[in-house]
Amino acid sequence: MTLDSAQLAALVSFNAGAAPGPSQAELDGIAKDRQRALDRYLKDRDAARLGEAMATLNRDQTALQAPRPAEPGPADVAVAYLRELPKTWAEAKGGKGRQMLATALFDRIDVLGMREATVHLSAHAVRHGLAAVLPAEFDSPVGGRGERI
């Protein structure tokens, strides 16, 4: 990835606004806790305990989904991070390196056939300016069955 002057200017003036919402893992954790509470209710039939558990989980989920201000990283750190990203990707070839890098950059990658993929940036990637320099849409050549990460 090569950053031109316009992209660097956008990055330096980057204002994250609101922090990303809860991760899918956090929401999945609440869903699992809800299921555990329901399973426990089926065994003990303690409606009060179920009500308390669900109220607590509702508060937890509401707190997770509440907008909160983001804390963008310093621009110089983000620029250095983005400039090193292609080198880091190249050096991570083989083993689990690229998988670890992709996990740090993306919360989720949705793939539709061989021609379309949607990436959901992680909070880490947003803090390091990736959202400020990536276009909303871009083409990436894919050969064969694609590269495994």
C-alpha cells in the first residue's frame, strides 16, 4: 500500500468520531449467557433468578452498544503503521502470521463467490488509520481459489 499526499493529509486530519460498536464476539458472549440463563431456568424454574439474569444482560448489551467517543491514535504512529503494513504482510507469509495480521485488522470478512468480499475493520485497524485511507470499494485480483490466510 502506497499512500499519496492526499491520503496522508486525510490520515493526519483523521477524526474517528464514534468508536466502533461492540464486536461480534462480545455480542455472542451475551447471547451465550442468555442461553445459559434459560437452560438454568428449565432446570430450577426460578423465574426471579431468570428475570435478574436477563435484566443484567440487557444492561450489559445496552452499555456495549452505547456510542462512545473514539480515541484515535497519534497520526505519526498511524502513518508509520500503514507504511509498514505491506512489508509486514510480505514477511508474515507462511505459518499463522497472515492469519494473525488479518485477525488484528478485521473483525469479519464476508465473501460472496469469487468476485465480492466485504471487510469489517477491527477497532485496532480504525485506530491506526486504515479506515481513513481505504476506499469504500476496491478491486483486488483473485487467482485460482484465492490465498489462504
